[in-house]
Amino acid sequence: MNRIQITKDLSFSRIVYGMWRLGDDADTSPAHVQAKIEACLEQGITTMDQADIYGGYEAEEVLGNALKAAPALKDQIEIVTKCDIVAPAGRYSAARVKYYETSRDHILSSVDHSLRLMNIDRIDTLLVHRPDPMMDHHETGAALDEVVAAGKVRSIGVSNFKLHDWTLLQSAMKTPLITNQIELSLAAHQGFTNGDVAYLQERNVPIMAWSPLGGGALMTGAGAVQDAMSQVAKENGVDNAAVAVAWLLAHPAQIMPVMGTNNINRIKGLSDALKVNMDRETWFMLYTAALGQEVP
């Protein structure tokens, strides 16, 4: 599997395994989680996407238990995790309302929690999960620089940021922001025309795409998009999910789809997207179906 160079000494697999549902599985045993990771590794998928809030603040620990039982896996994967969402659950069950927290104390505490829960010494990439309208960019930027300088975090990125959010935070940081994880799919394609993708592509910043299957809607719904995907899938001997992922992979902006499933067989088929012949006309056929009309 191709890889994307994130920093001088860090690269990610082109397809990322998303662990937001890890704690929702009926089996969260270390052996079962290890089997999921190994199924990814067999395909060259080495990058694992986490967040402190996933699973009600429990998914990181589920991963950590697996890494504790099989420590050799730590050297075979890259771990991305996120912070700044505080919701009334888990260790924040006393919170009166869901909110965003980008203070120095919260960032430092979140990083320490993540390291401990995942049984790792360093986070490969830490993302600020959501833009915080109350952010003091000087305090937040300094805190992010601090965790990098301390060796606890290897690189910093963001998630769901717009251009103005990105430039505000970056203006107060020494460490370069290295990715933005945004929603992109045939069901959520606005990023290709509203500047989200163009801004990052211009700066050669790789993009992580969450919900590349449209939250499952692309797989369960019926309509022109599904019909177009089925046609391409049949021509390439794959399923519709592989076509949806291939559509993102074909774009020149270095998009890394984040794929989340607990089904081992589906995990084993994540790399089927690489089998799809996605030429420009095929890409636009799918895009036209998603738009619901011919391009102007």
C-alpha cells in the first residue's frame, strides 16, 4: 500500500483504520482488537485513528489493553488521537454541558491520559478535534508546541477546521500543522468546491477524510449515486464501499480515508479500493450522480 509522507520522519498508510467504534463491539478483548490490527497490517494499513472521546472516553483504553498484551504491535503502527471535546460521559460525567476545551491544562492532561490509556510513550499525531470558538490561540498554540517539545507528541494536526481556524492556530505555533481531518465522501463532497480541499492541497498538506462512506448512507441508501457505484463495482470486481474509497484516493490532494468497522471480514477488504480503475471520466460520473445534475 502507498504511503503519505506526513513529516520528514513520519508517514501514514494511504488508508487509515478508524477506531471510533472500537468500544462498541460486543468483543473488546485484547485478542480480538489485536486480530483487527493484524488484519490491517496484512494489507499495509498501519495508521490507527483514535480520539479521547471515542466510546465515551473508553476506546483508547480498549486499544491500550491490546497493546499491553501484544507490545510488539506498537512498533508496527502509527497512532493518531484527538482532544478538546468535553462531553458528560466517562471521566467528564460531571460536565453540565458538552463543550470544547483548548486550554493548556486540558491539552496537557488529555495527552497524559491518552498516553497512559493506550500504553504508549508517544502519540504520533495529536489533532485538535473541533474548532473552539473560545480558543485563546496563543495559549493553545504554546501548549501544543509544549507537548511536542516534551517528546510526548510527534506532530500536530487539526480536525474539522476551516481556513480561518487553521491560520489562527498556526499563527501562534512554532510546530507546523501537518493535517486536517475533515468530512469527505460522495455524500459530503462540498469540501471539493468550498475551499476546504483547495487550501490544504495548495500547501501540500495531506488530508484525512472521516466518514468516507457517508456514515453508511452510501451503502444502505438507494438512488443515482448507489447505481453509479454499483456499475463501477461490478466492472472492477469489488463492492460499493471500495468504489467510494477509490473515489477519494484518486484525487490529487493526498486524501487518506479513515475507515471504521468492527467486522473482521470488512477490515480484510479495506484495501480492495486499490483495485478500482478510477479514471477521470469515472470520477466525474460518480460526482455527477452525487451532485444530482451535470456539472456546469
